[in-house]
Amino acid sequence: MPSTYYKRLIFSVFLMFTSMPGWAQWQLDNAESQLYYVTSKAAAISEINTFSRLSGSIDDAGNAILEIDLSSVDTAIEIRDQRMQEILFEVSDYPTAEVAVSVDSSSLENLAVGETAISSYNFSLSLHGMSQVLSSELKVTKLSNDRIEIQSLQPVLINAGQFALAQGVEALREVAGLPSINPNVVVTFTLVYQQSM
């Protein structure tokens, strides 16, 4: 009898917590999300690259995390992807980049479907063993009752030197036989999150 009572009590507590709306999280939908960055080389050549594997979540406290799998870099040229992984990002030691930002989770819940909110955010980017605080203006749109889209309105400028990547950029330049590679890249993104309990 006591055993049955405790089982019921534990089950009731479990149901109470898992049914609370504040425990809902937002999970990144990788298939519907995109992150692009533009590189420049040889003074006049610019190229658009991307990463194919993104993951992340926003918890009920408003802590948002975006994780970028650096081995999924896609420059449309396989040998260049491999060089980026091994020479620049050194994915064996630094497999991911992580973006962290605090948002008002209640504002996400309170947006009406189709409604948009625009705000400036400071966020931290951890890449190649270094972390820097950056900023961007973001547009948040509620696509449906359980889906939101977060889009960068301002491109994010990232300098390789801020993340101990300057040496890797120079090594790439030498391997590719280029006169120059711009150490600055411009990043834009559209992220779609699905609400889950």
C-alpha cells in the first residue's frame, strides 16, 4: 500500500510540473533555419557560404542558445570545406561555435500570430576558444501559435582576429595561392523555433 501511494504521489508531482506552461521550450528547426556569411578575397571577389547543421533552444527563463556545427561548413567546394574545417576552424579541437543571448520569453508567448517585434540585442559568440560580445537588431515574427522566426535585420560583422583565427586565414591564403583574404566576414541569419513541452 505505501509503495502504491508513493508511486501515485511521484506521478502526480511529475504531471504537475510537466503540465505547467512555463516549462515550454522553443527548439530550433534546422530544416527551416539558415545562417550565411560572406567572405572576400583577392580584393574584388566575394562569396556566400553557409553551415548546414544548426541546433539550439530558448528556455522558459529566456536563455537562448544557438550551436553551429563547424564541420558542416558549406562553401560549395569540397576541398575548400575540408581546408576550412582543418586549417581555419580546427574542428578536432573546436567543433562548434555557440551564440548565447537573453530574451524576454514572455514577449514571445504574448506575440499574436503574424505580429512582429524589433529589438536590439547584445549576444556572446564563442568561437575557436575565444568569446566576444556582439550586437544586432533582430526581427521576431510569430509564424503560428507554436512557431517563431528570428531574423537579423543588421548584418553582423565578425573579425577573424577577435577569435584567434587570423593565423588560420593566412594559412588558407597561402594554400590557395591568393594575394589576400579579408579577415572580416558578414553574417546574416533566419532562425525558426518550434515550441515544445
